Amino acid sequence: MSESPIQLPETVNELKKIVLRVQDLLVTSGNDLVAVPADQRNIENTLLKLQEAQSQAAAMQTQCTFPSMVHLHKDVRDAATEAKKTMQKAWSAYDVYDILRQLDHSSDAGHCYDPITHRLLKHTLRLFERHGAALSEVDQQKLMKYRTEISGFELDFQKALNEDTTDILLSADELEGCTESWMSGLAKTEKNGQHLYRVTMKTPDILNVSRNASLPETRRRVATTYRQVCTSTNGPILERLIRLRHDAAVLLGYKSHAAYQLDINMAKTVETVNDFLDTILGSIEGKLKSDKQELLDLKKAEYQKRGWSDQYDGVLYAWDVKYYQEILFKEKYAVDNSLIQEYFELNHVRDQIMGIYAEIFQLRFEQIPGKYWADDVTLFAVYDQKAQNEAGEEGKKNPSAYKIGYFYLDLFPRPGKYAHQCVVPLRPSYVVSGTMEQVLPVAVNVGNLSRPTADRPALLKHSEANTFFHEFGHVCHAMSSKARYSLFNFSWSVVPYPTSLAMDFLEVPSIMLENWLWEPTVLKRLGKHYKTGDELPDDLIASLTKTRKVIKGLLFSQQIAVTAIDLKLHTLDPYTRRESIPELWQHMSESLVGVKLESGEGVNPACQLYHIAMGYDAGYYVYSWSEMHAHDLYTRFTDKKTDENAHSHESTRALDGQLGREYWEKVLVPGATVEPIELLRDFLGREPNTEAFQRFLTEP
């Protein structure tokens, strides 16, 4: 390997050695802190020593836990899953809490350190308390048992999905309507003399069938098979998880797990989130009704055209939605996603997206050649181009001084790999006290985009390009950190070390940046035909941008349904809940959305929801909550003017490097050193409001 800031272990033995080093570092740091005589304790030799040891441990720990998501070898993936389970106790030094709490009440706490360090102490204490440090020793042991089981079950839930190999065999006739280019990339087999295609339950295959397969029975079979994935393993796990989470929350003095989760977020209470969801549902009620009717009209017309009128039952099924949405795009908006996909070749899109982020944030990305944990993984270094330019000749002499981080791209599915999309922080940024060196952050974009086939390069759907743009926003958020303390870095619950970025702010910056993928000037740069090199035509761009709000009422209500189900499951007492999880999911979703779900033995949509076992439990609301703040933030990037005829015109500042850099410095760089609401106020220059979000929901 070349200049790789993270070295993943190649064998189980290597991984286990890292685990031991991390455990030893954490235990030793706690013991050293306790050993300081009580009359000599201060912020420097307690809190800051602890934080630095935790930072060093965090920098190492993902090397033995991250392999569970991406490693080529199953034995190493399994060992990494177990490693994360064994780490729980090492981060919970309860005796350290008592020392820090005493220090917080001492005279040293009042005037001997700066506001950021004061915030570090308060957040550290709060994290200890949320992990049971204020409980009796008996209850601490009980909570530790709950937490260990919870961590184990969450990892088992994820592992089942990562390792799942479920597929379904379908003939060419059954895949009528699907594109030849996609089908050519499928594995093939022969059964009873018939040539069959092997359709997996991974995202690219699911999307291709749900959007293009014209036979409803094919779509139903694939959708139902997907909703049966891992139900025999993850169903019992989830029931147990929800009970354990409830028990842990009650032990800590909370009414429910949802109350526990929300207590440290922007929303604060379950009531606030429920009111927010009710407001959204009220706003889109009329749109939802008209959206469903529009799709049903298309379904009825197709059934009549194909001579299926006797089979039409006036019901919109879950496997109908994406298919008739695709027809709506083609017939009403002249948008053929299969054609548009030909303009979004992955390497070109990747380079253009990096170019756009470099332009708006005034950064520079340089690829570092080398071989990493898989052949198609790439590594990039990130430089602060603005700072280098401002340094003039000195900046040209020493460009490495302006390096601010590294990120990997691991974009394609493979057996055993995490099967969703996410950005994992591999190393937090922090300052080494002895040398004052800034340790640079490292992150990885883990994706599952459409792979190249024998006759075509990897081509992205617009939705996949949008996802890539969103996730790259997380990458840049991770790269922006200049935190003195690792606790204040961009992060989320997939990493095992302590973090303090509010979960309902985490998605805000990236969702705001999704607006760029609907800007004509940006689409023009991304779109280049993989054969001819032609730019994406203006008429296709105009048609595509018009589809942004197409059946938005229906799509948003589906998201709200999952949100409401997640919140309900973690608010109700699981010991007195009358419905099973599949029953609750079906009745809540169908009543809120009005779309008939998949049914049958073993169907349980909660079992495929990674989020519910990856830190978004009682937190799925963050996506719609973040949309609210994202649309408000984007008002800074749009200029609205009214002409002499009272006509409103809107122009974009999406590629304004000065404004983009302001967003970088005010919203991304501070991380968790500032409360999220203060970041919003600082960039907006006013109190945040819901006006832009309401317009987005209700305007045509």
C-alpha cells in the first residue's frame, strides 16, 4: 500500500492485536487518572489526558471494527463484529466520572480553562451519565449487561443483512421492460432447460425491477422476497433489542427509549417530533391524495391497454409506486431515466462532483494511487486551497502544510459488504498536546452504486448521483474538522468511540447540498454521454428538474410513515404493546399512506431497515427534520426578484465560492463545538423558520 492513513488488518490475529492495544490504552488511561492524588488533580492531568487517550484509541479502533463492513474475508468480518462487542466495557470507566464530577465543582472549573474545554467537560460528564455513571453499582452492572446485549444484537442485525445472499430466479419474459444493459450484468443459470437471471436483493437490482419490470407479478414477487430478507434472524433480534433499549432507558430515569434518544438532540422531546410530523402530514394531505389518484389512473390505463381490465382492483400496491412513477416521468414530463442514466457515467460524475465541492468550498482533492482493502477502493487527500492561495509564494513551496484530511471511496457492492450507503469516520481530528500537531481526519464513503457491465461503464441513475452528492457532503463535513478534541468531530453511531454531534443535525448539511443536483448549471456539468461525449441536453435538464416534486406527497408520506413507526416502537412499553412489529408496521403505514404493503409469511419490513440497528433508532425522524432546516439554509443560495410586472424570478448562487466557503466555515467547521441552532442562526443571520420547507411541500 502507498500513502494510506488507515491500514486495515489482513488477518484475524492482526485484528485481535489492535483490539488488545485499544483496550490497554483505555484501561491504562483510566488507571493513570485515578492514580493522580486528589489534591493535585486539575483539568490538564485528568480531563485532557483522558480525552487525548480516547482520541488515540478512536484513531486505532475503527481499524478493528470497520472491517466488519467491508473486508474481503468473512473470518475477518466476523472477528471485527465480535471486536466491537468486546469494546463496550473499555469505554465505561465509571470511577473516572466521579473524579471529573468533583473537578467540575472545584474552583479550577470556574476560571482556569476556556469555553471549549468547559464544553468538553460538560459533554464528557453527560456522556458518562447517559452510560450510567450516576447509578448505583448494582444498576451500573445491570445497565452494562443491557448495553452489551444491545451492542451485540445491533451488530448481529447488521451482519445478517451484510452477509445475506437471497436472490430470485426470473426468466427474460418475467423481466419484461427491464433494460438489456442491466440484465447483461446479472448472473445467469439454467434450470429445467430454461435460461434464468439471478436477481439479488441488493439496491441496484431492487431499483431496476421496481422501476422497469412491467409485469406486476414480477414486481410483487421481488418486493415480497425483499421484505422476507433476514426476517427469521432479525425479527427476534429486533423484538429483543426494543425491549432491552426500553429497559436501559427506564433504568436511567427516562419514560422510554425515544425520550432517552431525543434528550440530547435538537428536538429534545417526543412531543416535539410528533407535532412536527403532524404538521408535515397536514401540509401534504391534499398532495398525497392527488398523487395516489394520478398513479392509479396510470395503472388503470395500462391495464386497459394490455387487456387486463378484469384484474384491475383500484388498489395501489407498494410494488406499483416506483413503476408508475417512472411511467409518469416518461409520459407527462418526457423524462426517461434509462436515457438520462447514459449521461451519468460514474467516473465523470465523481470527478465533476469533486470539482463542484472543490469550487464551492475552495478545496483541492488529489488521488493517491495505491492498493487498498479492495481493488476498486480509491484514496484522496484533501487540501485547503483557499488557505494555500492566501499564503502566496509560501503556499506554493509547501502545499502539504495545507492538507486537511483523507477520504476513501468504496462505491460498489460485493459479497459480505455493508449493503447500504453511508460515510464512516475512520479517524477523528484532534490536537496532540505535546507537539500541538493536528491529527488529520480520515473518512470513507461506503456505497452500493451500479457496477459496470461487460459492454458499458458504471452508469448512475439521477437518484444514485444525488445519493453520491449527499454522501460526499458528509465526507466534506468530516474533512472540515479542526477540533482540538475528538469528541467534537463529525461522527455518528457506527463508530464505537464517544461523539457529541446531535443526530438531528448530522444530516442537515448534506440534505441541504442535495439542492445542487436539481440545479441546471450543475446537471450540465455532471451530464456527459458515455458514448458520444455530448452534454446532457437542455430539454432533458428542464424536464428532469420539473420532476423534483412529482408525487412528493406520496414519497414524503412513506418516509413519515417509517419515521412514525420507528418512534412508536421506541415510545410504547414493549411489554404491553398489543401488536407485533410487522402488524404495527402494516397498519400504521397503510393508514398513513394508503398504499397496500407486501404480505405473506415471513414479511417484516423492519428487518431490512439498517437504520433501526445503526443509531437511528427513535431517530429516523432526522431526515424529514433535516429537510426542514436544509430548505431554510438553501434560501441563502437563491436570489428572488420581482420584475415590473410582479413576476417572481429566482436565480441561483449554488456555485458561488465565497458563499460556499462561508457555509463551510460557519456550518461545517465548528462541528459539535457549538450548539446546532447557533450554527443555523450564524449562517442565516436570523432565527431559523419553516417557511421554505412549507413552500417546498405545498407549491406545485
